[in-house]
Amino acid sequence: MNRFDFTPYRRTTVGFDRLFDLLERQARANAGDNYPPFNIERSGEDAYRITLAVAGFKAEDIDITAQQNLLVVKGQRPEPQEREYLHVGIANRGFERRFELADFVRVEAADLADGLLTIDLVREVPEAMKPKKVLIGAQNPLKVIEGDNTAAA
């Protein structure tokens, strides 16, 4: 298991505690189970797609929950009726996958086709959070305009 020691960085940085905690938590969580396999792709400047291989699962067997900065995908299949298997090579177990999302990333759509679950994500930065140009010395002073005084005559 690869273990990263962020102690030297924690001593020399301020305000990155959440990032280091996130990296350490992900390293612990992903150390074991790799089921189901998945891809993460960038499909545009502010668009992403997560694709999970969930063969054998139906749409009603999968639960997708999006919270602030966290996407949880759970799959739970009903218990199969009693069968006598001579060889079991197909995974028939439930799963839970967690994906940490950056700020302002939201789930746009999800689809299940041909055993692949695709989840489309979009980053939408609010207008108030986008960088703005500030002109020096060329701004007009702000004026407060109260109700229309011309009709009061």
C-alpha cells in the first residue's frame, strides 16, 4: 500500500487541511476494493463523465445520491434464488462507490445502457464567484436611485 506523508506540507501551509484530509481518506478508502471498475473522463471545459461497469444491475438496483461535494453510487441486487453453481466468475455483490466533487460541480444526468452506468457532471461557478476585472480610476461613483420623483408634482 502506498502511503503519502503530508506532514511536511501541513507544517508549511495554511488552509489546506481539508485537501490533505481528503487525499488521505481517499487513499485509505481505495486501498482495497476495485469493484465495480470505472472511468472518469473530461468531456468539455466544465463537463465530466463517470462511467461504471455495472453488468447485471438494473436501474432500480442502483441508487445515486449527490450531496455537497460528494457523489455516492450504490448498487444492491436482490438475493438470487437458490442455484447450484459449478463456477462463479461473475461478481454478484452489492457495491458502494464514493466520488469527491469539487465546489460547484453538480450531477446533470445519469443513464444505464449496455451494462454501463454513465453520470454526467457539470461545473457551474456562480456569477458572484467568477473573477471580474476592476478598472482603476475609470469607474463612475455608485449612485443610489430611489423611486421615481417626477410623478410627485
